[in-house]
Amino acid sequence: MGTGALGGLTSPPGSDLDLWSREVLLDPWEEFRTIRDTAPVVYLERYDVHAVGRYRDVRGVLRDWQTFTSADGVAFNDLMNEAEMGTAPGSDPPEHDAVRSAMLERLRLTEVRGLVDLVQQRADEMVAELVERGSFDLVTDLAQRFVTQVVGELIGLSGDRLARFGPAGPTFFDSTGPEGDITYDAVPVALELLQDIGRITKDDMTPGSMGWSLFEAEERGEIPPDSTTMLIWNYIGPAFDTTINGIGSTVWALARDPGQWKILKGEPELIPSAFNEGLRMETPISIWARGCRNGADIDGVTIPPGSRLLSCCSRWAWKSRFASSHRCAPSHSRGRRSRSCSRSPSVMASTPASVRVWPAPRPTPSWPPWSTG
Ligand code: HEM
């Protein structure tokens, strides 16, 4: 991929693909394949967006923030782009560096390691209770409940405020789309939740939690005044639906692959890489937006100045290999380089002991899991 030179290049082919129809949102892989088979860049006419779908090009876009900015927002509508300005996902260096390092300070591996036992304990309790029940809804009874409880506990949210976040997870993804029914329904709810986070004070946080320690850092003058709730938002906004989707999809995929489940039960140390494989196969964030203020070229195709860009996180290798290796096939499911996902590795530590007690999951007629949510 080259960027910057605008002469002697071809224009992207136009397409009327609708990536935001309900059917495609549930199962986008064929459309992503069409995009990458057609050209390095395809112009999606109905949304005025340039879509990039080939692995190398997507990687190039995600790494090159100077040409493909996040500071204009990573959503496909103005309201959400404005609302998320200055957050980690919605900023570029140097502003991005400051926000990211304040966040990562609380996610240092040494500190996070101390949380693994807590996460493990919560997982064991929940799984034991669900296994006892015999049958349960993977998304609402396990993934949503687990993530809400654990992320809430780590960040320091509790009570009614926390109860609103788990079920509201999809709202944040839905609110990032272009104008349309799904976005119209989601944006007001997302904005209300954002405003609610803006009203959080230190007294609302559990002492010792990540959120509480951010308020303490503000008191010590380490964080600019009034930026604490925005930093708390960085832990909350990108955390819920991604992780709920990741857990739900990984177990769903394993339910269709009983041989791999059996291997994992015998070798629970493979679980973190199996979770990565789940993220690759059913990646929770499958498209990102970027702005291209000055224009660029991608593999000989011109992107005009002022364009919005969409990069698709396709499944470049189709066959799953959950338990066959400690390394999974390359994917962009966690982002790239300086702005790759800053989530707590404690979430990735997963639930080895829980898997040992859990009999093989069996799909019921209400699957796939997201149809129940
Ligand atoms: C399995 C679950 C998760 C997945 C698949 C995931 C995926 C991603 C991806 C793809 C990005 C890059 C977005 C971009 O380039 O525009 C990202 C960024 C980010 N994620 Fe996650 N995420 C997950 C969980 C979490 C959690 C639990 C947290 C909270 C601690 C979190 C916090 C963030 C933040 C703050 C960013 C922005 C990082 C930056 O711009 O420097 N994520 N995530």
C-alpha cells in the first residue's frame, strides 16, 4: 500500500452492497469476501464510504494514523463521532498517547495478574450454578452476566448503573452505524449512557477499583481535571459487547466442534489461544471507520480527500483450529499497533477451571446465540 500520491491511479469500483442490513449484520462474511475479491478499495455508494477488505491493506490502514485518522471518529454518523471525541478510540497522537497511557497505567500486567484469581472465582461460581441448572442461555445467562459482573467489579461500578450496561452493550455497536433505523434506535440510548458516565463521582466507585484509582490520580494532579469520567468511559464503552460477543461466539463455535472442546477440557492451558481463535472466527468488531482528510492511494486505487474509510475485519483463514496450536491465524480482531485493544488480559485469562467442570455445550434450536439477545 502506498499513501499520498494521487496521480495516475484508478478510481474504486462502486457497489450497492448494504453492510448495515439486518441480514448482513448477522452474517457479513460473504459481503466482506465480495469486497476483497472485487478490488483493494470498493466505494459503497449508499453510504458514501470507501471499504478496504484485503488483509495487508487493512493492516496498513490501521497502522497509518497520519493518513487514516481516528480523530474524526470511528463511527459512521456525526453524532456518535462528536460524542466520542477525545476518547482513546476517537483520538490520534499526541492526545491519544496521553489517554492511552493513563488507561494502561491501571491495566499494568502486574496489577492485572492480581485480578486473575477474582475473575477465576467469579467464573467458577457462575459456571457451577449454570451447570447445575442443566440448560441455560449462553448469551444472557452466561456471557452477559459474567461480563457485567466482572467488568463492573473491576471498574468499580455497581447497583442500577451497572445493571443498565450489560443489556445495553449492543447499543454502542448499533449506535456507530450510518443513519438508519438501527442507528436511530440506538443513538439516544447510547448518548444517555454516556451522559450518565459523565455524572459519575468518586463516591459512586468501589474503593480500590480502577475507576476509583483514576479519581485518586486526578486528585493528585496526575490526570487533567474533568477527564476522569472520559477515562472511565474508555474502560466501559469498548468492554461490554466485545467481551460478551467474544465469549458467546467462542462457546458457540466450540459447540459445533465437539472434538476441539474435548481437547480443551484435557488441556485448559490452551484456552487463552482458543479464545483468540474465537475472536478471529467471529470477530466482535468487524468494521472500523477512519477518516482520510488528505486523500491516499491503496494498492493503486485512489481515495479522494475528505473520504470516510471502512476497514473490514474478514476471516482470512476459514478453518477453525481452537485447540490445535498456541498460535491462531493472523487477524485484526484486536486492532493494530499503537491503538490495539487495551483490554485487561484478565479477561483473556479466561476460565480454565470452569471448562473442566462444564460438560460439552450442545446447540439448541434457538441458536445461533445472538438470535436470543
Ligand atoms: C474480546 C473482547 C474485545 C475485543 C474483541 C476488542 C477489540 C478491540 C479492537 C479491534 C480495538 C481497535 C479499535 C480501533 O482500531 O479503532 C479495540 C480498542 C480498544 N479497546 Fe477493546 N476489545 C475487547 C475488549 C475490551 C475491554 C474489556 C476493554 C476495557 C478495558 C477494551 C478497551 C479498549 C480501548 C480503550 C480501546 C482503544 C485503544 C486505543 O485506541 O488505544 N476492550 N478493542
